[in-house]
Amino acid sequence: CFLPYKNAKMSLVIENDEEFQHMLRVLNTNLDGKRKTMYALTGIRGVGRRFANLVCKKADIDLNRRAGELSKEEVERLVTIIQNPRQFKIPDWFLNRQKDFRDGKFSQLVSNQVANKHREDFERLRKIRAHRGIRHMLCIR
């Protein structure tokens, strides 16, 4: 493909404009429908590129499809895999919360759960008067 200008980009062509969603609401996050599915999922807090890639592969979704082209069933499949990754044989070392301090479980935190656990961790560090907790308490970090 020859592009006459050095910084020229190809435009996005939408075939089914009636079915295309420009903004998706997934796990309390607005996702851009124009981006490819894997990269649109990284807009969700707690989901990185590698985890999004793995989730798309487990859900049998083509990585070249745009997020706005997904049907309701495919979005639900993605959400269930993101919320329950261990049921879909995603290894424990891939998850972002390993051996939780309270219950010792492995889990994938997404959306608001990330901020809640982060806050709880620092409250615990302040409570036990750990060095990190004291520095956060004094805003020295």
C-alpha cells in the first residue's frame, strides 16, 4: 500500500453504520468503538494489553475487529471472562491481584475494585505503622 504523504493515515470505513456503536459501556467504563477490540479493552482500569489480548483469544473474537462492531453476546462473553478469568483457564501468574492479604485468593481487579484495594492496602500499612504507610500518611511517598 503506497501512501503519497509520509504521515498520511488510512481512514476508518464503517460498513454497517446502523449496528456500529461509537461508544460502548463496559464495566462502568466508556470504550471507544472506533479502536480495535484489544486496545479498546485497555481503557478499562486493571486491564492491560496482554490481558486484553488473552481475553479476546479466549472469547474467540478476531483481534482486527473494531469494538463498535461487537454484538451484545460477544461483549457479555468478554465481561464474563474479565470478571472470572480463572474459570477460563487463565493462569494465576497472569492476574493482577495475587495472594490477597485478607483471603489469600488470586483475582483480577477491574474498574473501581482497583482503587478500593489500593486504598485498603495503604490504610492497612498506616494502621500497622509500616514505613510505606507513614510516608503516605505524611504525603512524602
